[in-house]
Amino acid sequence: MQLLETLLPSTCVACRKVGRTICDNCLSELEAQPRSVDRGIKGWSAIDYSKTATSAINAFKEHGRTALLGEFCKLLDTISLPENAILVGLPSSATATRKRGFVPAEILADRLARRRSVRSAHALVFSRKIADQALLSREQRETNLAGSMLAKPLSGPVVLVDDVVTTGASMREAARAMAVAGNQVTGFITIAETILKTDAEPKK
Ligand SMILES: [Zn+2]
């Protein structure tokens, strides 16, 4: 993935201008505005889910544009982490993982952990099949995920990591699974925060 990015001429993931993975103009729209977020579990998000943010996050998740990880980590640098934190990325469905070949939240957590000199762990998995959250209403998301995750025991305060928080259903399920495994979750961090606009038009 990274090799291809260095060989092929790049276009901006948001405006398609030839040059860098994300051009300066689009990058300036991703200004960190860290805010605390409460979704029944507390956490922090670095930016709003704008059109540019959507393009950048999708390019990373769906098209393997891992060159964006550095920019995402810079945005997340505005959020402080507990000392000795263990960063744990949220799992993806088996279908998504097969399609992408990687778990986006886990590689984001790994990269950020290296940068911030804390640990990361791949410690969450889905124990059963789940539907794509993006297609579901608030209530369906809750049911879809309830009791769906399994966690490994870790030693240290866990910070959950994901690209975007919407209803927080995934974060709450991850925290539940973590608690069952005896882990202490101190909260979560995400690149972006968004809200489910209406239950009829769910957006991830
Ligand atoms: Zn651009």
C-alpha cells in the first residue's frame, strides 16, 4: 500500500488536484478543534465531520491511502492521553476486513501510539456477524452491536480509538467488552465527531 503511494503520482483525496495525498488548501480545512464528547461514554474528538474530513477518512479506510495517517495523528496530537495509556482500535466487521485487508482503527491506534510513546494493542474482535452500521438507524445500531465484541485482558488504562464517533454505539459496546475482560477504559478518542442527522438518513 505504502509502496504504491510512493510510485504513483498522487492526487488530493478531497479535490483531486495532482500533487500530494491531500493538498494544502484541503488540509487547512481540517483544522483541529478538539472537543469533549459524551455518548454515554466520554471521549475526545479532534475535528467536525466536514466534507473534506469525509473524503480524507474514506480515502484512508476504503482506498488504503495510509499517507494520511500522519495528518490524522497531527490532529489527534491536540488531545492528551493518560500516562501509560494503551490505545486500542475498534474492530471492523469480517466482511470489511476481508475487503480492505486491514483494520483502519487499529493501524491508526498503532501509528498514534508510536508517535506519542504509549502502547497499542489489537485487543478487540467481533464474536459474531454484524451488519454495516452506516446503513442502520440509531436503534438498529444498538441492537446490531449489543454483546458483539470480545476483548483480551490488558494491563493499563485503555483508550479506545476510532476514526469517527456517531451515536457511540460501537464505543459503548467496546467498553462493555473491555470491562468483561477486566480492563479499565478511561475513554475514547476519534479523528472526527458527527451526529446521526435523522434516523431515516443514517450517516457514518
Ligand atoms: Zn485538495
